[in-house]
Amino acid sequence: MSHKSQPSQTAYPPPQRIFFSEHEQRLPWLSILMEAYLITDQGISEGIKREEKQGKLLACGRGCASCCKSHESIPVYPLELMGMTWYATEILYGPLRQQLEQQLQHLEGLNSCPFLINDVCSIHPVRPMACRNFNVFNRSCEAGEDAYYTRRKDVLTPIKKYNDEAFNVMLPFYGVKNKAERRKMIKSGEMHRLARVMRDLNWQSLAEKMRAFDRMKSK
Ligand code: SF4
Ligand code: SF4
């Protein structure tokens, strides 16, 4: 999600683990999240390669963001929420940071994801699994189009085993250490009870966190 209006000729980039070494030493949960995102991205990469062998062409690319406007109920899990909050507060800088902080403060009437700035995802390295998993082939989505409903055959079906493994990696963070218990929660879908709808969350409090962080840094 959120990446040109024409099908891209460049392949999906090879999945890479992003390291935030200093932060990860202080925030062990961040390593779990980044591992889970690597597994998710590996699954997407494999899924896209399979479809490309069938002659499909990935349409998603930077600056293509209709999906970030038309999808109103993107799920986000608590660990993901921590990652998004951390990234916006501690990593984002410059004009993008200012724009995001202002947007989060004034969300009334906004018809897009709170993190979409100038048609680019401001938190792209830590965007949720749901965003990572939504990929469309053949042509870019029209304004307001949710390709899942208008042309399901053009939407990537994520490879389940990768998403399951990403959840498996995250579950110990929620206190589910037992492997069999984790498997059960994933198989039954119980895991998804943890999810919240991104647009329903109180993002003004994140804007305040960002300002508090700036004040602390300027002392
Ligand atoms: S899902 Fe649709 S709108 Fe979103 S990046 Fe892909 S082609 Fe563009
Ligand atoms: S977090 Fe928001 S802006 Fe980023 S990819 Fe997801 S929907 Fe788009």
C-alpha cells in the first residue's frame, strides 16, 4: 500500500530486515516487530513472484495511495501500534514530522489514513501487516476503489504460512509463550481479537507525544 499510477516495471524490492540497533537495545519489543515484518515481507515477495510467473504485473508503487484513502478499517495490532508510535515520535524528522504532527492534531474531515502525507506513507518502514499484505496487479486502483471488491482476481492473496509465522513471532510479546497455545490462537483466529481499527484510535495523543519528545530534545 501507498507506494505510481502505472504498473511498475521494477520488481517488489527484496525483503530486508531493517535494523534500528540502538533503539532495539533499549526496546526489545522492536526487534520482535521488525522480525515479524521481515517474515511478512518475505511472504509477500514470494506471493508476488508466483503471480508474476502467471503474467501479472505489480501495480503498486511509491506515490500510489488510493488504497490509503479508500480502506477505512485497516487493522492494527498492539505491537504494531507501539512501532508506529515509536517511529513517529523518535525517528521521523524535518518537514514530514511537522506535517504528520499537524495532521494527527487535526483529523476532522480527513479522508485518508492519518499517516498518509502527500500520498506517501510517513511511517513506511513500520506500516502495519495489513498494509504490507495489500498488493494489486495489472493496474493501479482508481480513486475510491477498493480492488478487493471491484477486482478480487487482481489482489494478491497472501501466503498464509508467512503471516501465521509473523503472528507466531509476535505472540510471546503478548504473554503467549507456549508454542501449542500460539498455534491454537493463530489457527482459531483468536489472535485477531487483539486488533484495533487504525482510524478509530486516538491519534491526537500521538501528536502530543511527538511534541513532548521535541521539547525534551530541545532542553
Ligand atoms: S493497492 Fe492500489 S492504490 Fe494501493 S499502492 Fe497498490 S495499486 Fe496503488
Ligand atoms: S499506514 Fe496508512 S499511509 Fe501507511 S501504508 Fe498503511 S494505510 Fe497507507
